[in-house]
Amino acid sequence: MLLKPLRTESDYRAALQEAERLWDAPEDSLEADTLDLLTLLIQDYETNHYAISDPDPIDFLIHAIEARGMEAKDLEPYIGGRIDEIFNRVRPLSLEMIRNLHDGLHLPADVLIRRYPVKEAA
């Protein structure tokens, strides 16, 4: 396969097929080098055409605790007794809460620190 920028969906699909064909290429071979370059082209195409935006911090937090088999009350050591206010978007996560979630549960701070809508007080 001639390596060239992937400009169309057809180019992208062909590159995926070629990458699959080269997948088991021996290390330090021309085929392995081709696969390395091809994966860079595929990654660039996917970044530009199938970008996935960062999740909403609260949706992410809810998903993370559910995936770990935790319940909302298990977050109390990290965010205090304001769990319902956080989940209902009445109160935003504070920097200290984000640090606690990052340090204690190893959640990515760059996701938790993103801005998200908070309900205005009545």
C-alpha cells in the first residue's frame, strides 16, 4: 500500500484493512515500519473525523463509581456530605473535592475540572 494522507472514508477503510494485514509483521521489518506509519495516519484521521469530547464531570463521576461497584455514599470521604447537591448540580465540585477524587480514587483531574452547568439557587 502506498502511504499517503487519509482524506476519505474509503482511504481510511483501506488503511484499516492494510493495518490488519500487517498486524503480525516481524519486528524491525519493512512491514512493521509500514504498520507504525499507517497507525499514525489512522490515528490522525480518527482524531479529525471521530473526535470524542471529554465527558461531563458529573456524568463521568457517576459512571466511575457505578463501574467500580460503589454507591454515592462511598464518595463522602472525598467530597463530604454534599453528594446529592453535587449530583443534582446544585453545587459544583470544588478544587479540594477534585484533588481528593484524583488522589483517592485515581480519577483524572483534567476531566473533573471541566466546567459544567450548575443550577442557579432559587
